[in-house]
Amino acid sequence: MGSPDEVRTEIVKAFIVLKPGVIPSPDLEEEIKSFVKVRLAAHEYPREIEFVKELPITATGKIMRNKLRKVEIQRKSEK
């Protein structure tokens, strides 16, 4: 998902729901970034990662990306 950024206008940000028992950490964040960087182009890897308990989903099970984007824009504008 795109997240507002002062330098790049927009950056890739990943919202990740971890499996039960997996603990979020800076090391895990770097491992995920490295994993994605090897498999995609350098500009496509997530520059930010946020671990969340759940994602907003529609009744049909699709992720509500627009809702995530609105929350992210609101957070960035408050800073």
C-alpha cells in the first residue's frame, strides 16, 4: 500500500498479520524487507512495515485497502 512520504511523495508500506506465537521485532522486519527485496525490484520492497492484529476486510473477505490508506494519511498528517 502507498503511504505518504515527504521525500518520495509515496512509499510502499506493508501491514502484516503474524501467525500466533510469532513475536514482532526489528530483526523480523529486516528479514521480511530482505526477503521481498531479493524477489522484487529494489523500488518495490516495503520501506515501512507495521505489524497488526487484523486487517479490515469486507463481507466477501477482501482487504479494505482504502481504509488502511485513509488511516495512514491521517496519521502522517498529524505528525
